[in-house]
Amino acid sequence: MLILRIFLIIILCSLSYAQPLKFGIASIVPEGTPDYALNDFYSYLSGKLGRDIEPVMETSYENVDSKLANNEVDFASVCSTAFSSKGRIRIIAIPEINGRHSYRTYIIVNKKFGIKKVTQLKDKTFAFTDKLTGSGSLYPSYLIISMFKQLPEAVLKKTFYTQSNEQSIYLVNKGVVDAAAVDGAVYDEYQKKNPNQTSAIEVIHRSPEVISPPFVASPSMDEYTYSRLKSILLNMDDEIEGRIVLGELSIDRFVPARYKDYENLIRIRNTVEKFKSGTK
């Protein structure tokens, strides 16, 4: 009987271990990245871990964050402001792109509207990206609150959430909206590749550097899998296959990060949330 119980335990553990790891994703690479790049990334991780990777695609970081908190995904690419407490989720690594693992928010405007500084955004139309992103929502909200002592919706004539840096750039260049907040690295790359599609745009504000969004593990991920996944990501650039996959994603490498690295961004988020709640 004892041998049978041990055998059953071994079988159950093996079945549990064989379950695919669910990867929550809203965005980790620029639009236009070929599908095979992400598929190669999943295959690489799967081969190294000995477990299938099941992507869980979402339309917003908010949805990814919710699934992560509810243990509906095992790990995820999240925005920089998705975590609020050290005990809830664990940082695995952050991607380094073009030699940088930080970004700036750019406030961009259509030149024909004559907007030269942020204080001229009052009563203008404005495009944010995702509600949880640092570059596309949090920082511009903080900037407007700091300058006007009012919430963005009280300052701006109308606001939109595009869910895409590229879409925000497109709308500003076409003059559909007066201004937008975008990830500076995305804008610089987009401008380099599509100069004709940014010709009507002017950058009127660049934020200080902010650390890039991380890959994180859910509260339920076991320590072995967490450590193994972290090691795989941090060492991808040390081998040929890993470098090929990273190159397809336009990522240089993955680097380590700590919660301390996000303290300034969390302070900005807390300032915005307090202002919204009326406890400023």
C-alpha cells in the first residue's frame, strides 16, 4: 500500500510538472515584429525548461495584471507600474534594447496647432496608450497634475486610449488629435523607419529616464521554476541560439532588476492615485 501511494504521488507530481507554463502578454515588442519571432521565443524557453509555453494574449496591461494576480498566468510581461507590493509578484528580468533598459516619455504634438510647451495643452485633445503604462498614461498624468494642479480630464478637452504607441503617433501626425504621450524609444525607432509618417510631429517634452517594464512571476510559481526561468532569460545572450531569438525580438539581452529600481516610478504612481482620490 505504501509503495502504491508513493507511486501515485510521483505520477501526480509528474503530471503537475508537465503542465504548460502560461505566459501573459500585452506587448513586449514593437508592432510589426513577425509572428515567428515570438514563436521562436516560446520554443526556446520551452526547450530550456522542458515544459510547453502557452501564450495568453491580452489587449491591455490591466487584463494581464488581473490574470497574474489571480494566478491565471504563471509569468508575464507587465508595465512598470503593475506591481504594488513586494510580496505579490516577483521580478524575473527586464529586456535591454539598443543598449538601454530604461525609457523616456515623449509628449508629441502636431506642428500645425502651434503647441510649444506642456502648459499649452489645456483644452486640447490628447491620446494616451494603455491606462497602466508608465510612458503612455502614468507619467503624462503626473506631468499634467504637477503643472495644472488638476486631473488630466479637467485640463484636456478630450482624451483617448489607443492601446498602441504607433497608433498614437499616427493620430498626431494626421492631426486627428492635438497631442499624445508615447514611449520615446518606440518613437525614435518609428521616426527612423518612417520619416514621412512623423514629418508633422514635434516633441515638446522628454521625461527623465525610467527603468523598463519587467518580466514577472505569479505568486504561485514555485521557487525552482522561478530560478530556472530567471537563469534562462539572463543567459540567453551567452549562446548562439539565444542571441538569434533575441535578435528576432530586437532585444539585446535580459538584465536583472530589483524592486528598488522602480521606487521612483511607484512614487509617481502613488502621487497620481492620491490626487485622484482627493487625498493630495
